[in-house]
Amino acid sequence: QVQLQESGPGLVQPSETLSLTCTVSGYSISSGYYWGWIRQPPGKGLEWIGSIYHSGSTYYNPSLKSRVTISIDTSKNRISLKLTSVTAADTALYSCARGPDAFDIWGQGTMVTVSS
Amino acid sequence: DIQMTQSPSSLSASVGDRVTITCRASQDISNFLAWYQQKPGKVPKLLIYAASTLQSGVPSRFSGSGSGTDFTLTISSLQPEDVATYYCQKYNSAPFTFGPGTKVDIK
């Protein structure tokens, strides 16, 4: 059974870098598919942040592209997200998901608050 | 970039009613369209992909149709457990944009 688990700090200072990890179990990420990060501010809709293919190719939301880096670590079977220069507008539930086409398996998400 | 819109933004219907939600893309996305259900406090669940293919385990009262720019999600007989927000998403090419969502509740 494929499972995804997000982890990282729940509180980030304004202007600093948000760093999250998505650990995949039950599937080797080097075998295929693509992996995405999605976020949802409290009470608002879903925003696709970006995706990375098992080959390492990345695609980012144009509105976040200048601040986002998604990487893949096949040795640890995990995907990472870095978002720089965060503000209160980056406060959200951050989720990782697997995409053979659409996102068919999601992690439970991790809430990140940007505040001093 | 292609924009996704949904209508209505919210609806209220009775148990057993047929419910239809519309999603529109600003450009042709063929059938690269997914529908998700998100219940309060939960992450989204994939219902339909390729515009009309039901994800394994999803009740058959859910169906999807459409191609190109206009798509619909239909719940043939609304059940209490269907109270949720429904999102469409394009995935033909990046950015994989979500629609703004449609909130469904019971009248």
C-alpha cells in the first residue's frame, strides 16, 4: 500500500525558507510517476505548487516559480519542497501527492504557519 | 496559462436529488480533467480522471463527462456522505491548475 507522509516545521518566520519533506512508503519513487506539492490556505481552495518527475524534471506554478524548488532523493525515497522568502500569505496546509495522471494518492498534509 | 472556472460556487440539494457541477477551461484541454472530493478536515480524494473514468472504489452514483473546454460532474442521487467541496483540475500540461471549488450541502 502506497503511503505519503509530509514532515517539517509547523512554524516559519517571515522572510525565511519553508522546507518540507514527503516520504513515500510502499513504492519506489525511482520506478515512475510524478510527484506534486499542493497547498490550501485556511478556508480557501487548492493551489498546485509544482511537480517533479521520477527523472528529476520539474514544473512549477508560475506565480511561485521564483521562490520554489522541488527535489527528489531516490536513496531516501522522498521528495522535498523549499519555498523561500515566505510571508503570511504562505500559511497553508501543504500536501504531497502522487500522479500517474491526476493525483491519485495524497499524504495527510502538514500545516505551516508563517508568523513571527 | 489556462484558467479553470466552476459553477455554481455552492449548492444545496435534497437527499436523492441529481446534482450537476460544471467546470470550464479557458482553452482546449482534451480530456485531461480530474475531479476531486474534499470533506472538511481531509485532503482531497480523486473521484474521476480522464474526464469520465471513475477511480477505483468510488461509488457509481458519481460520473463525469465532457471534453475540450466544458466538463460536468454528476451525482445521480445525492447522499448525506457526499457533503463536501468538489474541485476540478487540468493536467494536460503544467501548470496543473485547480478550479475554485463547488461546495455541496444537504437542504
